[in-house]
Amino acid sequence: MTNFSFRELECFLAVAEELSFTRAAERLHLAQPPLSRHIRQLEEKLGIELFQRSRRKVSITAAGKAFREEAQEILARIRRAGDAAKRAAAGETEHLHIGFVSAVLSKELVELFCQFRNAYPNTRLNLHDRLPSEQIQELTNGDLDIGFIGIAPEKLPRNVIATRWMMERLMAFLPPQHKLSGKKSIRLADLADESFVAISSEAAPAFSSHLRKICKEEGFQAHIVQEARRAQAVAAMSVTGSGVAILPASLHRLTGNGIPLRTSGNRKAEIEYVVAAKSSANESVEQFLDLVR
């Protein structure tokens, strides 16, 4: 078994990132001779050359690149272990892994996280930016405890339940100089003849299905010319002229051009968000869901 030290890994990664022994030594607040010695000892232990050195430059070898990927994860895990130990010593013993969609990160969601943290300081929140489809998969296999998945899908996995959370307005995002730009609100039916850009059904199946449904209720089928996995990309595509997009109002902060949508009967076009969790939830999950309900 090869035994190498934390310091050797740290020195290796510094040189691998800086591609300079001088800059790596400065970054680590270490003299260059001991840095070079740590790298040499590591190469001897591994029996491979990690760097190619010359007077003018340092380059990483193919073996060094392969080692770098694993070394980065090793150091990250060691640091996380240290942090976990410190939290445990301070009384923090539980943790929750929560998924959310960064595109619709709202003030209400941030306040909910803060509210839980204040109520249960011994439980750590681990937040993960995931697409709705990814969240459902990770809830099923146990990698997530809770998921802010957006719209509830028509069918959830048998061991996953959904809890209603909040409503959000839908907006139309228009290309520059569009004929409807500047209006205070737009009827969804007014977009019947437009070309749409949209979030792919693979990434957000429930939202995609909802979009098709509300368009059908207004008497047309959306002509989708381009799709993206992230709502941010869809909003950006609309601004650059690729087509009209229908997205949650929270995306308005990204582009500034969202216009509220109305449906038949002059009703607001809205979507209902849910929070998903395993049906066999532990105490920490139930405590969090109690704040949602």
C-alpha cells in the first residue's frame, strides 16, 4: 500500500494548478526546496513522474492528470471529514440533503431554509442544485431527503410523496422588439402563432406537460423550435431572439423582460410548487415538512 501525506497531496495539487513551483510555494507559504522535496517523495512513492520540468516551464504528465482527479477528491473528503468532526463536537449531529432548482430560487425558499436552521441548529442543511428529474431519481435512491421539484408530476414513484408549498406566476419572455413588448400583461392565446423555446421534457417533465396543457386549453399547440435543460438557458435564448418562452416569474430577475401571463377569463397563469420526500421520512424530514405545511 502506498502511503502519502496530506502535505504531499496539497503540494502536488498546488503545482498541478499553478504549473509553477515558485507560485505554488508562494500559495502554500512554503519555501521552494521543501515543496520540491514533497513532490519528489510523492513521485518516488508512486513510482511515476507527475511533472515534466524544464528551466522555462512545468507541465503535468498524463499520469499526473489522472492522479490529480483522484487527489482532488481525497483532499475534499478529508476536509469534509474535519468539518463533520467539528460540527459533531459543537453538537450538530443530524443532516438533511435537500434538492432545489436554482433557476427558481426564491426569497421564500431562502427564508424557509433560514427558518429551519434557526429552529433546529443541530441539523445541517446540505443543498444540491438539481433538475426536477434528477431530484426525483435521487429521492428514490436515497441521495436526497427532500426535493423542491417544482410542479408535481402526474405520477410519483411509489415511495415518494408530495406536499403543496407555494404558487408562482408564469411570465412570457419575448425576443427584443417583439410586437407585444411593453405590455403590462399578455393573454396566453396571443402567443398562438409564435415559435417557442422551452425547457426539455427530459429535464422537467411536469413543467413541460403543464405548458402543453395550458396552451391546449387556450386553443393552440405550442410550436417549440428549440429546447434546453436549464430554465436560465431558455430565458437567455428568448432574449437573443430564438423564440418566445413561458417561464416562472423568478426568471424575470435574470433578463428583466418577463411579462405576466393571463389565461381565459382574465385569470393569472400560475403554477403550484410542491416539496417531495420519501414516504418513510425520518424525524428531521418531518420537522422540515412541518414548516412547509
